[in-house]
Amino acid sequence: MKIRHKFNAKRTECDGITFASKKEAAYYQEVKIRQRGGMVVFFLRQVPFHLPGGVKYLADFVRFDKDGTAHVIDCKGMKTPMYIAKKKMVEALYPIEIEEV
């Protein structure tokens, strides 16, 4: 019996990696194309940000561009109250802004 995700996200595999959603897998493919084109130097997946109280926020991607900028990316379909709270805490504690795609 298959268990459905609570927000109907479809787990998707790409390059042997299982992503939580089709949207996340599509962003992965997009960033790989940008990397091959030289616009992206490298990227990381599932990057943890540690918050007070033992709470952890996992960014889907951190992308490092050729121009020296870094981008924290979250592939969002549904903004839950928990996500909104964690996003605010991360942005208050770290000098970053989480970009949603």
C-alpha cells in the first residue's frame, strides 16, 4: 500500500536521488544545467540550519553562483505555519534570505 504525502507531493527520483517533490527534482535539474553553463559554481542539497531549542531547518538547496553570491532555496508548494515560523527564525539569526521557488 502506497502512503500519500499530506500535501500530495509526489516523490521523484533523478540521478539516483529521491526528492520530496516533482518541484524539487525539477529545480535540481535546472541548477545542474546552470552549473554546466558556468553560471553556478556549485550547490549543496538538504543544508541544515540549527535554531534555538534543538530545532533544525533544512534548506532544499544552497546555490553558489559565478558572481560570488549564495542563494538559499526552498522548493515550496505549500507554506505551512511551521515553515513560516522556521523561515522567520533562520532569517533573523543568519544573514540570509530564503528564496522560494
